[in-house]
Amino acid sequence: MKFCVLGTKAGGAPLTSKHTSATALILGSETVLFDCSEGTQIQLLRSKISRPSINHIFISHLHGDHILGLLPLLTTMNGDRRTAPLHIYAPSGLEAFVRLGMSIMDALPLFPIHVHTLRTDETGEIATVKGHRISTRLLEHRIDSFGFRVEEPPHRNIDIEKVRAFGIEEGAIIGQIKREGSTTLADGRVIHFADIAQPERPPKVFVYCGDTRKCAATVFLAKDASVLLHEATFRDDMSDKAVERFHATSTQAAEVAREADVERLFLTHISVRYKSGLPILREARKVFPASFLAKELAMVEV
């Protein structure tokens, strides 16, 4: 599991050096896209992430700096002669936006587009991608805004020393145990997968938060996450403005990470008023040392 932040800038006037919100999560051969702002296609090209690998898009909320790249992406997929279904999970209103926009542009989709409208009371799993469970929670913003949690499936590797202790040498037998859960050896011994497996490790968890103030839902969603990608629109001296605009400060993002016991926090959605994100990072690290600035196009292991 790897992620690539395609845009780290909050809304406002465009910049040539920074892009607005979109993040790609790489799950083997498939890419999950979170938000799709203006310029997302260019960033996908720069990161060498293929469009055909995207079968699921999750939209946090319907502000322009999170969705204005979606229609261009869909029309390009049309031009690619895509036939595979595309699933979009988003708040109410996104389906009308897509249908009307593509109709006006005379770009009716050549492939199935399934828009799954998120309910404000969603609390559980909404999708499974390559065995990874994706769940959501409503956060606190001026309009409905959702966060998403991606949890990898349980996985245990084979312990070679345990295999040797049972005298198993044939790879075919190991394969059978992995597929079927157990096998019976020629001498009558029954070997179960648990007998030759390493201890199960905690699953990797990636959490993406749309625009939000600090809230209990974010802490709940991010509990014990490996990586939390959280907005830090303002510095601490603008906490009043953050409350007013339903955004978070650097310290508030760090407090979420600390209260949720996450491993690493990546700060994004930073206001264009700041020429450097380093002061924001320093504020966050005072509260949560394992804080980092999200870097556009960097591919990071979860």
C-alpha cells in the first residue's frame, strides 16, 4: 500500500507550483483516487499513475477545489475507450453534477459510471477494493464532508523455520496449505496454516480526511492508523478563522493524530497565504512529533 498526494493546496487562486486536493492510494495493480480537483489528470501523468488502474473514486465533499477535475477525467476516460465500470462514492449532489455536466458537454459516458451517494449517517464499510475494506464517517465542515479509512486484509507470511521444523520441503505442499488452510502429510500428520505462519501483524491503515474542523468523528476514523492525511489549512494564530470556516489548524490536526494513536501524520490542504509550510510543521511537531508535510507527487509507503 502506497499513497501519492497529487495536490496539497487549499482553495483560492491557482498557483503554478502547487495543486489542489487529490490523493492516489496504490493497492497493487489498482489505484483508489480520493478527491479530484482541477489539474488532477496532469498530476496523474507526472506521477506515472495510469488512468485505467482507477476503478474507484471517493469524493470527500462538493467544494470546487475537490471536484473540478472530475468531469475532465471522465471525458478523458471516454477518449481512452474505457469499458470497465467506474465506481464513485460521494455526498448527495455529485451524481447530478456528473450527469448534467457530461450531457452539456455532449460526452455521454461509453462505460458504466456507478455513483454511490453517501448518507450522512454512514458508519460502516462502504466498499472493498483488492480485499481492502473502506469505511467512512461524516466530518464537520460547512457542507457535508466525509473522511475515509482504508484497512488492508489480514495477512500472515510463512515462517521458513517452522516449515523446516515440520520437515516440509516441497513448495507445492506449502502452496496447498496457504490455499486450503491445511494438508495431510504422507505420514498422517495434519499441518494447519497457523502451524507454519508468522504471528499476525496489525493491518496497515490509511485515513484520508476531507475538509473538516477537529472533531470526534475524525479521531474515531483515524484510530490506530498507520497514516493519517489531514488538512492543516491555518496556523495556530488563525484558530478563530479555522473555527469560522470549518477548517483545522496545524495543532488541531496534530491533536487528532495524538488522540487517535496514529503512527504518522501528513499535513495537507495548506492555505495559499503561507509561502512555506515549515512553520505549520513545527507547530504540529510540538504536539505530535511524527508529523510531516505532504509533498506533491512523492510516493510514500503506508
